[in-house]
Amino acid sequence: MGLMLPSPDSPRERARTLIAHKDAIEAEIGAQADILKANSCDMTTPLVDREGFPRADLDIYAIRRARTRIIELRNDLRDIYDPSVTTSVSSTSASAEVASQPSSSVDEKLKPFARVDGVAPESPAAESGLRREDLIVKFGHLTRSPLAELVSVSENRELAVQVLREGETLDLKFVPRKGWGGRGMLGCHIVP
């Protein structure tokens, strides 16, 4: 008898696959970080000068693309480390049960990923009922950051936002728009 290959469904093989995926993500994060390093900046370096104009000494497009990709990859990496993503057979059956439940019960299990740090008066955010210290659970179709990209492509379109306020889940409707009289298209400051 020859060498027996392990089943691709075995816990050991799934663990190896996850480890290989993790290594690939970490390598790509490193490559994106090198782009930032080549531009002498990091994830928090301002891309505009004191007057609000884009800095001429930086490749803004490459930096923003690298930052966005790093955030996406960090989220992917977090998913790998998430305890609900395990190598046991029970996780497959548990996820099948969650998928078969109504969407309202799945929404209740979502965890907040951002907090509202401030809301400008008479802004689209204030008109929708958003308040300071609300915890954002779902923003449009997103259940994780980055929100800015979704807002920018949703100008003058209604966006459903789900927030957690004092232990209660609320569904709000936003219409991001320019020209409401303040900064940004929402009129609120959201922090992770």
C-alpha cells in the first residue's frame, strides 16, 4: 500500500489551510506597509497640509490604496483568528444553523464596530436620529469598516444604518449629501 493522503476535510488539513491563508495575508500586509514606508508615512500620517490641500510630496493615491488594503487585510486576519472560525466539524453545522435563522436574529448577534463621537446639528446624521455615543452595528451592507468608501459612493441615496443605543438596536436611514452646511456628507464623526 502507498502513502495515504489526508482528507481535505480533516481538521488538520483545514488548520494547515488557515495557517497558509494567514501567512499570505501577513505577507501582503507587509507589502502594503512597504508602500507606506516608501512614501515616509504610516496609517495615521496626514495626507493634507495645514490649509487642507493634498501634500505634493506624497503619492496620495498609492497611500490611500495601501491603507485601505491594509485595513481590509487586517479584517481578514481578524476573521481567521475569530474563535467562531474553528477547525472542528461543529463549526460547519453551527454556521448552517445561523444561516437558516431569520435575518433579524442574525442582526442582533452583530457586534458594534464603530462609535459615534459627535453629530453636527442640522446634518444628515442628526436628521436621521443619530446621537453621540451610538454604537454602529451595521452601516449599509457593511458590518465592519471602512465606511468612508461606502458613504462616498452613496451620495443622495438612502443608507440603512443599525445602531446600538443603551442596549437597544435601532434602525436609522441616512441620505449622505454634500452642501448641507457643514463638513463631510453625513455630519458626524465616527471612530473605531
